[in-house]
Amino acid sequence: MQHETISADDGEQLHIRASGNGVPILLLHGWTSSHAAWAPLLKPLGAQHRLLRPDARGHGGHPLTVNHAPDVKRLARDIINLLDHYQIERVAAVGHSMGALTLWQCIRDFGTERFSHIAFIDQSPKLLTDETWSCGIYGDFDSARAQRLLDDLGGDFIEAVLRLIAFGLNDKARETYLRNTSGWRAVRDSLRNIDPPPAIAIWNTLVAADYRDVLPAIDVPTLLAYGTCSNFYTEATARYVAAHIPRARLSLYEGADHCPHLFQPERFAAELSQLLNTVKVAPATLVSPLAIRERGRG
């Protein structure tokens, strides 16, 4: 496994873990997580694929030196910088939670031409709810509730993040959090690596986003993995996303929380492999970033 560092086009250093061999897959983690969250998928996917697992800026314990208040547009541009660095023309991309939102922002800004296949894991295209939209967080996360969370994040950041996960739709999560089980203690320790201000800046842009208009523009084969016991979303969210992405296949993981791909990693790896075989796609072509930019101008 390699830890590689590349320079984004604004001078910030991006950190990527690379392992395996074969056609590349880009794995984008969730908010306040890191590349390490994908560990259960290394074995089932790494034998046939080159796995690229970046730490989103502001994550992974890497201090920021250029922009201390990044936003989701910057995270999306980082994807393009990464693909240009590795000279990957098209890649299969998997986004969990914030990673899914980042991919939607990337598609809004750059289109789908850099992606051969996409998988979105347990995410809504609009986090905030209102009188016309109930498929966001908890089905009941309006602007007032979002502001209360923001106030909490500015106080005790770690516990605010944990409560966001625990006090949602998954009763087991609430019960184990209140018992302070070993799993919650491990997550609490991992959150100590997060610098709160950049993470909060990113969160603000995620909450403000609405990607419902992006879904119909996704014209590549798409896998949707959702947990039926998600901490954040009901089945209605999953079915909304599936109904609005033309080439989407919805897979519901019975009993899984916000991380269905970790609940059943072998199943998710098999479904992702099946997705990659839905159309015949040549292995990623290596081209120069300049050639890609020139093609875009044409």
C-alpha cells in the first residue's frame, strides 16, 4: 500500500492511499471519516482493481496550509486534480455520504465524462428538509434544526458529530451510544484527528446544497446502496434517487445502517463488480492532462 501526496491546483497537498492492481476504482469517504473507512473492501476488490482512497481535504489528520475553509466545490475539483495527476481518463467512482455529495457536485461542475461507472452509498441529494421535501436527514431536518447542530459543533465538536449519528432513525445506534460501547469510543478517538473549523466549513456547504437537478444528468451505469436501518434516511430517499437517475440499480441492505457497504462488504464488492460489467468498458486510458483539457475545449 502506498501513501502518495499530490498538489492540487491551488497548492494544497492531497493525500491518497493506493493499493491493488488493475482497472482503477476511486473511493470517496464520508464527512469526518478518512481513507481508512474502506479497509473492509480492500481484500474483495483489491485483487482485480487499483484502489485509490484519498483523504478529503480537512480529513485524515492532514493539516491544511492553503485554504482553511474548504467547500464541496473544492472537494469536487480535487477529484479532477487527482484524475489528471494519475492520467486517468475515466474511472469508476464510489461515494459514501459526503463522498456521494462530492460526486454530485463534480458532475454538476464537470459532467460525467470522467466517470465510467458510479456508486452512491446512503445519501440524499438534499440534506435539509422543508414543507416540500421530506427525504433529507431524518425526514425532519429543517433550517432551525440545522442551526442547532451548527451551534453544537462549535461547542463540543466530537460529541455533536456522534449525536448526529446516534440520535437519528436507527434505534440501536442510540442505545449503544448511550451505553458508550467500544465502537463509539473508537469513533470518538478517530474524531480527535479532525480539525473542527475546516470540517464545519465543509458541512455548511453540504447542508446548503441541492443536487436533485443533477440526478437526471447521470448517464453512466449507477449502483445505489442504501441501508434499511440507515441512521439518516428512509427507504423513500433511496427510491427517489433511484427514480431520478436513468441507469440506476437500487440495492437495499436489510438491517444495515448508514454504511451498508461495511455491513456486507463481500456483497457490495460483488454488486460493484457486476456494475462494472454492465457495459463493456476498456481499461482506463492513460492520457496527458493537457490532452484532456484540449479535448474539453473542442
